[in-house]
Amino acid sequence: MTAGSAPVVAVIGPAGAGKSTLTRALADVWGATVFRVREAAHHAAQRDPVIAAALESTRDPLGWLPDLLAHHLVREAIDASPNRAVLEGFPGNEHQARTLALYLRSVGRELSVIELTARPGTLAGRVARRRVCPSCDTCPGGPRRPATASTTQPGLCSVCGTPLVVRDTDRGERAAARLARYHASLPGIRAALSQEGVSWQTLATDPDQPPASTRLLSLIPLERTSS
């Protein structure tokens, strides 16, 4: 496999479906670079005043970035990662999906999509239980990834002992708005990528299902990294 043909995998799904868990597994097994658009934007804002201004001025209630900026950040990350890349939670709408597919085709890289699903009760339960550590997860813009709680003191981080908190976007109306936006955007994403001939796999992540990472390795023709 040449660097120019290294595949890109987009992992999408509603909050609580297990995107972060799966992307960590893919990074470990495939040696892939994981890209998250919000994290990339906040890091870029530290060195680019134009991006910083765009973050400050966004009027989107969920903090979404303009499509042009999101694609710029994704393209920059892909260009800097000639090996396998995993996009977590991107594309988020039809325009992003089409633009991503066309760009990857222009540079000779294959795109595959993994859509994670789960029953509503599973999603709600995971989001309600999810906590983040403001000390261990130091991403600009606030902690993003679920933390592991201490076995003896469940309210504290198992690594540093800091009290765990609920992520802002997991609270009440914002959580409901995120879920509604995802379901509203999904048909357009699917249609755009279907028209571009992009491979699409759907994996359920309910507790009664085998781990998504185990099933995924048999679905996508990517080589494991050598140990």
C-alpha cells in the first residue's frame, strides 16, 4: 500500500454510540491518526487568529464550525497524515460528506464509513453516565473524551483523582439537540456518499452485541500494523 492510497475511515454515529471507543481501537490496531474537528479547530486557533475569530463568532447553538473551515481543517490533517486516518464524527452533514469524498478521490485515497448505532435506551444511558476529567483531558475548548472512574471512589478520575464532570454537550437540551441534528443530517450524508460510491458499514453497539472493533476488522480490508 502506498502513502498516497492509504485509506481514510469516517466513524459517525449519535452521542453515546461508541465513536471514541472505536477510534481508539482503530488507532491501536491500524496505527491510524485520529482526527476530531473540534479539537483541531481549538488547537489551530492558538496559532491562527482567523480561526480563533471564527470560533468566537460562530452562532451555531451547538458550536458547529462553518463547513469551509471544517473542510480546511480536515484536508490539512489528511495531507499531514499519509498513512491511515480515522475521522471521528465527521462528516456531519451532506455538504461535508460530498466535499470530503471528492477531495479524497482527487488525491487517490479511499474513503469508508462506519456508522455506529444503538437502541435509544442504550444511547441515553451511556450519555447520562458519561463523565470527563478536566485535568487529564486538556483539549482546548474543554474535555471531550469519557474518563474512567476510580473503583473505590466513582466520582473521581482513576488516573489523577480529580472530580469527574458532565460534559457540557451531554446536558439536557443540548444533548437532545445534538441527537436531533444527527438524525436529521444522516439521510443526506448517506445519499451523498452513496452517489460517490463510498463503502458504508453499519454496526450496532448495544451491550448484547460483540465489540464493534472486533467485527470491524473483518469488514474493512485494511492491514494490521506489524508488531
